[in-house]
Amino acid sequence: MFIRDKDLYFYPESFNIPDEFKNNYSRQELNYINELQKFLLFIELKDFKNSKEYYSIEEKCKKLLAKDKINLIDKAKITYLSKKGQKINYQDMLVRCHNERYAKYKNYGQLIFPKEKIENITENGQDFLVHYSPFFKNDDDIYSTIGHKYLLKDDNYNILASIEIIDNKKMKFKDLNQTMVIGIKDFPKYKNDIKKYYIELDKNFNDESFIVYEKIKVLEKF
């Protein structure tokens, strides 16, 4: 079974890979298909269906082609109807391309978090994100993300919320304090957990290492 991107694009609602064929694909390929399908459904893209006018033309062509004898006039009609049908099919696809939800979210970035973390943001009032990279140099200026908007996805690529960055700054990890982390019930445990995580990324990470702290606001919950 060979999957083409356009199969998924044109039929996101009904698209499905039978279990017996999934072993033909790598984990990366299946993740890509799953993520793309979830996004197409998020922007409410429906299975493609031509307009009534197109199906009316198609039916007329079938009747002409079903005749025992096709004369020159019939051939001319079939040619005319085929070209008209192609034009209408193109117009039907153009209508599909004008998707308002895609236009709204096309410039949003995408962040993947465990579902529990997203719920902490949307339900418990967590109003910040913290980032660290082993490649982040202590003396580098950070790139401002103020005004940037993101869709929050869980580990299965379900889109659960959208956020906007309202402030960001570079700071030392040791300066991250409880007043900055609204929505976190056990701050010492939280700070210790993320420190362990950052050390796994970079064994040289320590309290003097720089992180990026971003203030966020929830725009929508889905």
C-alpha cells in the first residue's frame, strides 16, 4: 500500500492506513502522517467532494459514452463537456484552498508538550515557558519572541491550545524563583526536575547557566 500526500490532503476525514500495512512504514513516516492529518482536521478540512455541476457534467459524458454508436457530434459534445468539467474541478479545488482557519493559524509556530503540561497552562494558570539549549552561549543576546503565537500539541499531535508570548528575557537558572512560576504547586520539585532534564541535555549545565524565560497568555483552548 503506497500513500501519497494528496490522498491525505483530499480525504483527511476518511483517510486511514489499515493495521496490516503499517509495518511498511517507519515510525517517522507514521508520525508525519498522524501529525499532518491532525492539523488538516484542526483547520476543519473536509473530504474533497466536487460540486453538483461537476457531477451533472460527468453524468452527461457517461450517457454519451454509453451509446452504441458515437458520431462526430457526440464526440464534440464529449470534448466540450470534458473541458468544462476540468475547469469546474479546478474551481472546486480553489474553493477548498480558501480555508479561513488555515489563513488564521498558518503563521503560528508549533510546540509539542506532554498533555499534563498543556493542561497546567490551560487549566492551572501556568503563565510561563522556560527554554535551554546546550548551544546557547552565555554571552549571546536572545532572539525576541514577543508577539509570537504558537499552537500547543500533545505527544500524539492533538492541538489543544494556542498561546502568545508577551515577554521574554535571558536569565541565570539560579535566578528562577517561585514568584515567576505561577501555576506550579511544588516549586522546589519543579526546579529540581528541570535541572536534571537540562543536565541530561548538557552535562555542563549548572545554576550559573543561562536560560530563556517567556511569559505567555492563553489565546484559545480547543
